[in-house]
Amino acid sequence: MTKCQSAINNIRNGRQPLLCSIRGRERIVCCMNSWYQPRPTSYVPRPVVTVPATPGNYYPRPKPTTHRPHNTQNGCGPISPQLTAPKTGRKAWDKCIEYQEKLIYPCVRSAAFTDDMVRARRCYHSMDELIVGGLGAAKREFPHMVLLGLGSNPQTASWACGGTLISERFILTAAHCTMANRAYVSFALLGILNRSERINTSNLYRIKRIIKHPRYKSPSKYNDIALLETETEIKLSEDAVPACLPVDTTAPDEKAIATGWGATGYKGLNSDSLQKVILEKFPEYECKSKYPATRHLENGFDPNTQLCYGDRYESKDSCQGDSGGPLQLKNNKINCMYTVIGVTSFGNKCGIVGEPGVYTKVSAYVPWIESIVWP
């Protein structure tokens, strides 16, 4: 294209030149000769010579264009400060920014047939502020959601729990989800919206290692958190974007979003499609009142390691089958990224008005997670 002045003029005037073909990484445009001014006719007749009809034989070379230097190593300028935050040296925080740069605002070649690189925007967050009482999630709205399968065969596995993608090799879930009925969690499905979707090997990953929190002792409800390491590296894409960890504990958390494929009512059937619901945070004294000391909750609700969310006026909650899935916030400093603040753990009865569910408080475990995921 750099040999075609008409194409260059079109781009300067905001018009796309017509693409004729592509050779490797080089775009070949259909060059129009309307700009060509013939040379003055010579007074001395010259013999007619037949030459190959290539643009270089007839058209003068365009003047070389100068390119402005780029701000960053990959050829793109930085993401706008209004859309991101500076790195701090904290592993989990810096990884969140890294995933935003790579997956939400990736550096891509300009569509204007130039060598320039630009920042694309690949954000699929819903704009509403809206799974019992929930709504169906949209494709790629929660690209960190993972469906976990227990058993030795993916075709017959029990897809009973959810999880959260947090890196290329690790998934965050509840410790009680790692084994049920003598079967261990063995598979992770990413990038799906419906349970009924045909299992595709491209988004199915085998679990290599199960790492339950060292203080988790089943059937106790405390420290109900685990990490799953996959056998192979997860291919990150628009369908697989890790969620951030709650390093910034100042983020407003009065309301949060729970997601999962669990039951859509107490003793109901599991949902085929991924559901989302907005829940409100219950104060500590109410959580302690709802969850006093019992045999499996020896000291009652623990505000240092647990959260409780629900709805006072509507039947909204996470339910059976949502276990291990995330309670999340839209990150208010790193645009279009989610922060997982809770892991769905247990509840009295799901979907009962005024009865909150209990979630493992992820912020209490960030140092432990960092030591394993990013040692």
C-alpha cells in the first residue's frame, strides 16, 4: 500500500482504500491511477517498448511517510488513566492490570491498512445494575466463570460446582467442592453459558492438583476455600479472562453479584443457563444472629473470614449447585475487570427472603493465594 499514493490520500481523508488481496502480513490495495499526471510528451519520437504492467513502471514512488514513535514496547500507547490504575508491586494487583492490558484493551493492528497499532476494547459487561430471583447472564459477561466436574470421565462427570479463573493455571473454588461421593474434582469447563452446551476439548481442562486451605477441616464450615491447578496452561481470550483478587479493600461492597448454574429455587432443579443476581451485604450483627454456633460452625459466623449476602425483600440468593462460584464486584479502578470478593460456601435455605447465604471472604486469604499462584 505504501507504493500507492491514492490509497495513502484516501486514508488521510478518512476513507478506507479498497483491499484487493493479502500477502503474508502485507495488505495489497487496489491502486487507482486517477492521481497520475503523465509526463510531458517528448519532441523526439521514441520507439514503442512493451514492458510488464506493474505500478513501479509507470508511477513515481510516494514520498516516505514518517511515523511517530510509540509510547510502549508493543507499539501501543498506554491505556487511559481514567480506565486503569498504576501498578504497585503487589502481585495480585499488578496481575489484574496485566490481564486488563492483554485481554480487555489489547494492542491490535489498525483497521486503516497502516502499520499503526491501536488499543481495541473488548468489554462485555452489562450496563444494568440489577440464582434465585436472578437473570440470565450474557455471553462473555462473566468470562472468569468456571464449571467444575467431579469424576473420571467428562461425559459422565457430575458438574456440581462453580469456580473462578484467577490466572493461566489456577481456579479458585470452595474446599467442600473438591470431593463428593468419593469422586474428586477432575475437570474445568471455561467459556460456556449453558450446561447443555456440547463439551468441547478446546475449553475443557484437567485438574492436576487440588490445594485446599491448610486450616480447612471437613465438615467444618470455616476456611472453605481451595485452589485448583490445571494440567495445561489455560488459553486466555475474550471467553477466559481471570478475575482480580480483592487487594483494594476500600472498594464499595454494599451490593455484589453472585453467579452460578445452581438451583433456581429451594429444592429446585439446577439452571441450564448461567444466572446472575445482585445481593446486598448484611451487617455483622445480623450475620451472627442468622448463623449462631453449631456443630459445624463452632464459633458461629466469623466476620474475619466470612461474608453474608442476601435480599431483605425479594427471593434472591445463591443456591445448591452455585457452591464454589464467585461473589464479585465490578472493579471501580481497573475498568471492565471483576473482583472476586467471596466464594459461595453455604446457607440455611436458599432463596428465602431475608435469609442471607455465607461466602468465604477472599481478602482474608489473598497472601495464601499469592504464595501459590504467583510464588
